[in-house]
Amino acid sequence: MSMIRAALPADLDAIAALHTRARATYYQGRIPAEAYGGEAELARTREGWSRAVARPGDAGGVLCAERDGELTGVAAFRTADGETTLTQLHVDPVHWRRGTGAALHAACLDAWRRAGVRRVRLEVYEHNLRAQAFYATHGWLPDPAGARVAGSHRILWLTVGDPSGSGPSGSGPSGE
């Protein structure tokens, strides 16, 4: 079972390395390796995670999944201009199919419910079919307008239900 906790600055190297390993599984053969795994990209990735970890709580969060002291997954979300976005959710490929992603997703849902967030957005790479299936299983629905980002990422939405389970949990955009 994974333990979920808030990310710490000391986790940054492990987070950046995990992020790079996970991205390689869906970018490999589709974009140049330097664009997802080169030294410059690794430094850029670490810097991005550093900014995310440093954000104040009302602007987002970074959660780590850990098993036996090893970082096995990471998720990040950000709230800006009244919109919450799940910006990252990665599980180390050697830990796939062990419930890590589901545990991270559940922890994000808990955080969003506590913060009163009702709707969350994400962008998923069009060729990352594994991630798309994961999100569909967890109630994310395609943007009703078929919106895409830069032609390579699909936009998905999740309506966050209340903790009692009586509210919507995956009914799509709330019409805001």
C-alpha cells in the first residue's frame, strides 16, 4: 500500500527523475528524446517541480506516493484565476498496476473537496492511451467542445462530488 504525503523540497531530484521515466513511456518514438529526457529538459523539469512544491496551499499542491521509503508516484494541481487544473500525475513505470495512481487521484479529490473545488481540468497527451483509460475510469470526461491544446493534448474535465458521495462525481462540466 502506498503512503501519500505532501512533497518536500528534498524530493525534487526523485520527482524529476520519476517524471522523466514516466514521460518516456508515452513520448518515446514520437518526439525527440532530448525533448523529454535530455539534461536540459531534466533541469527544466526539476525547476518546474520546484516552483510547484513552493506554491502556497491555496494555489495548489504536490503529493507524493511512497512505498517502503521509495517515491513511486507524484501528482500536482494548481488553482489560478478560479480554475483548478491537475497539472501532473505520474507513477513510476516499475510500479504500474499497484494502485499508486488511484491512491494519488483519491488524495487529490480529498484536497479538492476540502478546498471547495467543484470542477477540475486536465490535459492528456493524445497518444497516452493508458492515461486516458485511467482518467475515464476515474470519471473524467472529454471537453464537450472537443477542445485540444496545441493539437497534441486532449482536455478532460472532472466534476468533483461532495465527500458524502451524494453529489456528482463524474458527470462532466457543471455548465459554468
